Amino acid sequence: MRYVKCKGIEKDWSVITFGCWQIAPSEGWGDICSPQSADAVVKSALDCGITAFDTAEGYGDGESERRLGKALGNKKDDIIIISKIWPDATLTSTAYHERLENTLRALDRDYVDVYLVHFPSAYFDNTEKSEQLCSLMQGIKESGKAVTIGLSNFKAHDLSRLGLGINDFSINQIPYNILRRDYEGETRDICLKMGIGYMAYSPTAQGLLAGRLSSEARSFPTRKWNDLYQEPLFTKSKPVRDTINRIAEETKTKPVAVALAWVLAQKNIFTAVVGSRKAAQVPEFSVAGSLKLSAEYLKKLNATSDSFHNE
């Protein structure tokens, strides 16, 4: 496993971050993970050298945070914990702090390492509201209850509304994989200029690039909502998936590791967020933290990705 540093965080951050959406009941995944399985999968991630865990108040109405905190036990202060608030422009500073306190109680921890704005949403559709958000989040950082603060799903037009407040943020967590590259271009240029690193979530397209193709796998609500699992994109993506599978065979690894290694080789991405409810799957994707693809393989993957996006 490779480790990196993130602005504002002293702890070593593994290039694979474990995503905790699946470990609690949710609208997107259903009730697919028991508390016992949640405990096992978190411990498997620790055993694989993962030092960062991503959760949110909205994942199972806090249940993901509770299960994560319990599973980490006395190791929780050695680990980087990222959580998120779903923002509302009508909320006061007091309300934001209360939401964070709920997260801390669920985690059984005095602070989070990173606190993200989960989504820009329609609440922050102008500069005045966006600058208010910056003030609210900076207040949370100054309280000491969050070591650093960040954003999630913010594109160029969202970032431009933040004004000088953009300097307060260290991270932008974004959906990114070989089939979804929306956050390149202007958004990435702004983040690079401001020193805002990318956390890439959905780096395997919710398992599509890992071969999760059975009827059962495709039946989860979140995959039904994902256009990459639907036609025409599902069939259109087959050449990309075939290329990943061939490289996996040649490198004697799993397709999931190849898909992740490609993401980690891209500009401004310092970690990829990967989730699972199965402890046995964690070693399969964790090897990507030590896998570096050759220039030849990256060229092949870039070519098939470009073809997918340009057709």
C-alpha cells in the first residue's frame, strides 16, 4: 500500500480509502450488510493497510458512522475519518455544529479528520449563499472538531461562487473512473491551482469495471440509477471492460485492481474511495495501492477510454 499526505492532515493517507456507504442500510443499496459483516469488512480494510475511511451522516441516517466507529474501536484515533454534511442554506451556524456533534457521537470520537460538504445542491446557487457556506465550514474547522474541511461534487461553476473562501478547502471528492471523466478540464484546473486534491469515488463505476455483472448485482437501486449500467452505455463500455480484463490477465491481477490503478495514475487524484460489504473483496482491490501500470498499459487504457468518450 502506498501512502500520501493531504494538505492539513499529518497522518499518512492510504491511496485506497475505504468507502462506508454499503455497510449500513440505505436507499441506494438496501439492507445488505449486517453489523457483524460491517465489523468484519472494516477490520479487513485495516489488515490491508487502509488508513482512511469515508462515511457520511446520510449513509443509513448515521448508522454507517455508528458501525464504523464501533468496528475501529481503539484504533479510531490512528485512522483518518472523513464524514460529510448535507448542506442547507437555511441552517444556522448552531445547526451545522449540531449536525457535526451528531456525527461525532455516532463515531464515538472527539473530532473528524475531514468534514466535507456532501453536495453543492440548489441551495448554493449564488455567490452570497456560497460565501455563507464557506463561513459556516470555516467556523467548524476553527472549533477544532474537524482538522480540515473539503467539498464533494463541486464543479467549476460551484467553485467559482466560493470567492476567497475556496482557500479554506483542501479536498474535492468527485465521481471519477475510466468511463466517467466529467471532472477533468476547467474543474480540475481550478482545483490544481488552489491546491485542492481529488478523492475519486465510484472509481470502478459501482463495480461495473470489477465485473459485477450478474442480474443480482445489477438489481441494486443505485446501479439501476447509474446510466453506465443501462443501455446504450452498458454495451458501449464493453471494449473498455475487455481491455481492463486483458490487462488484468497479463498482470496476473484482478480487473478491479487495474481499474483502480488507472484512476490513481491520473492528475490530481491522491486517493480512490472503494466500498464493499464483503471482507473477502477488500484484499482484491487493496492490491491496487501497490500496483503501478506500465506506460504501455496506461496508453492502451487511455485510448479505449478516449474512444468511449468521443464516439
